[in-house]
Amino acid sequence: MGRAPGALPQRGRSAGESVPPTARGRYTRGVMAASVPPEQNREWEEEFAAAARRPLRQRFRYAFIRTYKPVLDDARFRAFSTTREYREWCEQNLPSWLGYGREV
């Protein structure tokens, strides 16, 4: 049994295995169909199609957003002898919202 052209394989299923009756029609391309209005789904598909038509260089330029991280970006590099030393430095020097401390 083959897939339709462009169809994505289903995770955790072999090629010939059928979808359980309770799951049929509930998922569309990995997103629950009931949770996304059809007009929103169409809009996303149009945006994805437009992005796919862009040259690869342009797609890479827009794919990564450079965000300044206080303290972390202020030095070219830092080296620590142990993970413990690194974690202590993070807790003492980095803002908690960066998520590098033991408690956020």
C-alpha cells in the first residue's frame, strides 16, 4: 500500500498498518483538525508554500533570529574546569529569565 504523493508517514505505524477507527479524521498533518479553524489552516499552508518558493539563502536568513543574551554574549568564550563550577557561575551571573539557574 503506497502513500499519496507528498503525504507524510504516520509515526509509530508500519506501511500497511491501518489507523484505529477512533483516530480516523481527528488529525491533519500532525495538528488536531478540531483545534484549528479551516481558514487558519489555509492561511498557514499559503505561508508555508510561499516560504518554500523563496531561495534557500533567503530562507536561512529569516529562519534564525539573533537575540542578545546579557552576560553570555559579553565575552567571546568562557571555560570552566567542572560542570559544578559552570553551574555556580550561571546562578551568580545570569538573569533567571535565561533559564540557566537551578530555579527559574
